[in-house]
Amino acid sequence: MVKNAEAIWLSASRKNTFSVGQGSGNCSYNKLMSDSLTEMPLLPMDTVLFPHSKLMLHITDSALVELILECRADEKMLGAVLKKSEESEERHPETHLVGTAARVVAAQELANGQVSVTIQGADRFRIRRFDESHPVLIGQVEPVHEIHPARSARATAIAAKARQFAESYIQSCFSGLDVKVSKIELPNELPALSFLIAGLLQTSARRKQHLLETTETTERLAAMIPLLEEQMHDGPAPAVARANVAELLQDISTN
């Protein structure tokens, strides 16, 4: 069983310059899979992991715990996929076909045999075949290629508006807190920007899955603008965003 603990990643420097979703060089929008089918162990989840984003998860299933520890030790990738039914407790639940390859960036073994883990998304993939003969579900996968936007007035306007709303939403996460945000740095690369915004959205897993499966950057950004507007009009930032802010402030004070 996999429980989602946190779905938004923000990082901060000591100068109140907040860099959102940039990550390290290893987490850029790299090619991690060949165009041929690749065998990948799958991690069925109740939420969606986007490229560049991080998720903190609590793993209780013994086979998945073993998978996480193996991937951490051997620096192997696993495939994060959304289950089609949140209620499913089957060992090999039915999943959506598009997921995100992920690295295990941190894992803490617990006394009860469970594990708390942080994974970070890289490339997307599409599952072509399933293998249910192992303790964990295995997929034969191929990469999902992003269609980069052609230069046009429409694409430029959509990207600018999405960036503006994202910055405003991130600022709202800090409203009412004793901190001044002097600068917000968002990715310049539009696919990375679009996936960052998708990870910030407080919306259903089904809608997030649709955004993950969208292969045209401009269309993904355009689909998220009304969702960002809706969140801005809903008032204060949700508790999960505020919790991340509190964690950032603690990191600043202790570094």
C-alpha cells in the first residue's frame, strides 16, 4: 500500500529567494529511456507524479518496500503510475497506461518494516505490456515524447499568463506568514514550467492524469490557466502548501 504524504515541492535559499522546481542537474528533462521497450518495475499510487516533481510516500506493502530499497541501493528507476481505482487493494491493481519514471532520492526504513520514501520524477512513459508474474507489477514501457510548442503569439501569451498565475499562487502560499519573498525563480524551459505548475495544482488525480498524458506543452499550459484562476479565487493557499512553507522556513533557520 502507498500513502501520499506530500505533493508539492518548494526549495528555498537563505536570502528569501525561492527557487521552485529547478532541482539539481540530474533532474533536468533528460532522456532516460530508449525508444525501444524497457522493462520497469511499477509503483501503483493514488496520486500523480509529474516530471521534475517530488513526492513523499509511506510504503506499507512488503514487496514494494523491497523494491524501494533495491532502487535506492542500486540507483535504479521505478515507474510511478496512477491506479484506476483508489479503493483497489489488489497486489497488482489496474493502472493508467501513462506514468513517470522516478528516482528514489531518500528512503527511511521504519521499525515496523515499512518505509518513508521521497521519489522524483524524470521522463514519462507509456505501458505496452504488463507482467504480473513477479511480487511487484512489471511494465514493458516506451517513452512519451513531448511536442514542443512552435513559436507563435498564442504560445507566448499562454506561457506568460501561466507563469504569472503560478507566481501569484506561490506568493499566496506565504501570505500571512512572517516571511518576505523577494524573488521567485521558475524554469525557463516551457515543458518543465508546465509540469511544475501541474504539480502545484490542487485538483483531482484524474485531472492531473489528463495533464500528464497531454503531449503538447502549450495545450497543457492552456488547460491549467483556468484551474490556477480558480485556486486564486478560492482564497488562502491549502494546508499542504502552508506545511511546505513551514518546512522551508525551518530549513532556512537551521542552515
